[in-house]
Amino acid sequence: MKQLPSYRILENLSKQAKDRHLASLFGDDTNRFEEFNVKLPGLILDYSKQNLTAEDRQSLLNLAEEAKLTEWIEKLFTGEKINHTEGRAAGHTFLRDLADPKAEVSEQWAKMEELVERVHTKQLRGYSGKAITDVVNIGVGGSDLGPLMVTHALKGVRSPLAPELHFVSTLDGKQLQRLLKNLSAETTLFIIASKSFTTIDTLSLAKTAREWVESFSPTQAGTMQHFIGVSTNAPMMQEWGLLPEHQLLFWEWVGGRFSLWSTIGLTIALQQGMQGFKAFLQGAHEIDVHFRTTPFKDNVAVMLGLISVWNINFLNLAGQAILPYDSRLKYLASYLEQLVMESNGKHVSRSGEMIDYRTCPILWGEVGPNAQHAFYQLMHQGTERVMSDFILYAEASGKSERHTFHHHLNIANCLAQSRALMVGKTDDDPNKDYPGGQVSNTLLFDKLDAKHLGMMIALYEHSVFVQSVIWDINPFDQWGVELGKKIALEIFQKIEAKDTEGLDSSTQGILQSIWKTQNEN
Ligand SMILES: O=P(O)(O)OC[C@H]1O[C@H](O)[C@H](O)[C@@H](O)[C@@H]1O
């Protein structure tokens, strides 16, 4: 990236940016909002509270041209194997193109629709003949976070036929044990969601669930009525004993963290109906078309990505806070943690060279009004400079007077915080002095429904891709998670054998302390 001419220009421009206060950009410029926002039907990205002038923006746009962003976007949409370390395309956008679906995708949509239908019409019955009332998604990472986030967000607009949904992901087993206490085996259906169908977390939980059903079910055939598999690994689903009509497939070209658009979205379809699930895909598809065809300056995903590059590489900000002013987006930050950090947490370029510039931000977040009472102190008066994304909805979630009251209170707090972070406040008492100058985006959506949620997620996906192109990294692999898994297996074998030989002294010491406590109790 450093070789790109605009990089040098941006480095110089950033010196001026560091010398000015963000609030000074507003000064007499009453038009700043008009100049620094991008609008699409259903949403506005206001980036006027970024420390960015029109000249800075122009150089960022030039940087995107020099990095050949247009060509990379085409490679993404035409299915080139841009995940070169795994020899795969990144085909999540194909799943959202409902007007021109791939044959294998249509086939799985039809199978998924049939399963949804059978649950909704109470034809899918357990070992005792009772209809399914509860569905438990067992999965981790991409096979958990997306569906969890979306179904929590859309709970208020679920199909009246939808079963109760539950999500289990942690291999410690406590989450599952607690849940099982409140469920009836007769009426519970488990979805084993795993792209690889080899993840120990998911397979160990699925085995526990199976033993639980087996302890009630009189027959093996009855037990298998309670399990559905969603994976790219058909042989492993077969080996697990899943019924053929209970096996949903997706493909290697769908990355784990992009898999909520595939059959991994089964819980979303169960909650929203197939039509609702397709509205979700449609929202994302509209953003795909926008991303592929809109000039960079008017392109929301491109601008989101370039603003992050400006903040991370030129203004040296390491943190990105995700602040939805809507409790329905409780799990958005967890979802984006995987999308952003598993994608761009990389330190080698596409050609395998170590890189010497910052790549991914450290992303975290919380529903805004709660976060105000938790970590906003750091943003107002700490020593770290961070960038924030405020997410707000124009439409209230209900029409009563109390709904309106709470909605107005929520909007006021969101706008107050982004303004306070921007302008700060000087005070003679340093304890009460706010430096301000903290930059933010505000993403304002008309409303929160399946379509607008699809739009938002696709925007973040593409903004991550834009950043990866500028940084010359592969955002679609995740080799960094493998080492820990391998060591976990080695330590697990040591624990089972009660042997610590060959382990480092910290690991030995902790294991011995655990065994001592266990022996004493
Ligand atoms: O869906 P699975 O194959 O079970 O994988 C679940 C998750 O685990 C892995 O360790 C990866 O880091 C994630 O990208 C993936 O989403």
C-alpha cells in the first residue's frame, strides 16, 4: 500500500487532520451534513462527524482507484477464487441473487422451505408423535452468530407459526444443560449447524443432545426425527445418522462468517417464514447491486470502508465501537466481531509478505443506551482515540404514546452522545474537561425489518472487503484459529491421561491446581 501515490498524499493530509479539532470542521459550514452523507432508499450514512475534508476524501477515492477496487469488486461478483489460500471463491452474493439462482442453491432452498413448512404445519413430529415446539441451533462462530443476531433482532415480527428458538454454542456444556432442563425431549428439534461438520464444540454438544433424546425415545428412528444437519459435509452428516430429508447442504464457496445467507439461516426461515428469509436476502442483494454499480463517492459500502482506512492508517485509531441505539441489535457487535476481525485480522499481504501497516480495527460494542453507562467514559475522557458507528432507526417499534416517548428519548441520547464526543467541553477543572474530537458515523435506517437488516449486514460485509483490497490482504481465510484448536486437542489428551509431561510450566501448574481442587472436593 505504501507504494501507492495517494498513500503519501494522505500521510501529509493526515498531519493537518491531527492538528485540527473535529468540531472546527463544522465551524460556519452549515452545509457539512449535505456534503458528507450518502443516501440510499431506506438509509443514510452520515459521516460528517469524521475528521475528513473534501480533499482528504478525494485522496481516499484515488487510493481506492490505485488499489484497483473496481477490478476486485468484479472478481468478487464473478466468482473468481479470490480466497487464494484455500483456492475458493467467496460466493455469498450469489445466494442473495434470487432472480438468477444457481441450480444447486435453488434445490436447497426448496428443501429448506419444505422443512420450514413441516415445522409450521406441525407435520414434523417427534418420537412420541407430538409436534415440534422448540428448536435448538447447535453451532459456533459463523454457524451461530449470524442466525442468533438476526432472529433476536426480528423476534417482534416473527411468523405466528414459528417455534421457540434457542441457540447453544459453548462447549463447556452448561448452556445446553440449563436449556435442556426447561425443554421437553418429545417436542424439541436440534439443528446441528456446522460448515465443516468437524468442529469439536458443535459435535460434542450434538452428542450430548442426542444422548438426552435417546434417554427418552424408545427407538433410534424416533430419535433421528429430532435432528437436522446443515453443512457442506454430506458424508459426515450421513455418518452421524441424519435422515436424508433432514440434511441441508451449502458449499465451500460460502465462508463461515457469510453463511447466514445459506441454509445455515434455517432458524431465520423458521422464524420469519421462507418469504421473510427471502426479504432478508433481497435487502442484501439491493446492497450488492449498489456496491457493484455505484461510483465510489456515492457508494455507502465503499465510503464506510475508506473512512475506516483513513481512521486506522492515517489517524492511527485502533478501536471501533459499534453502538446500535436499539436493543433488538443486542448481538450485532458479537456478530461484527467475527465478520470484521476474523476477516481482516491478517499480517501478510496477498503475495505472502509481512506488512508494516495497521490492518484490522479492534471492534467491540454494546447497545448504545447501556454502553453509555459502561464504557463511554473511556471515549469521552480516556487516552484512546476510537471511531464509533452509531446505528439508529427512524421508525419507532410501536405506535402508542409510550413507544413514541421512549423512541424520542432514545434518538435524543444517540444524537447527544455523537455530538458530545465530537465537540467536547472545556472546563477549568481537568476532571470535568472533555477533549472531544472523537469521530463517528451515524447509520440511520428507516426501520428494522428483514429487508433493512439484510441491507445493513451486506454493507458491513462489503466495507470489510473494501478495506481488505486497500490493505492487500485476503479477508476470506482464517488460518489464525487453527493453532489453538490443535493445542487444545493435545492438552485434552494430556488431561485424559492425567499427564503433564512436555507441557510448559504455566500449563502444568494450572492443571495441577485443578486436579488438587478436584481431589479435595
Ligand atoms: O461451521 P463450522 O465448520 O463448525 O465452523 C465454525 C467456526 O469455527 C472456526 O473455528 C472458524 O474460525 C469460524 O470461521 C467458523 O465459523
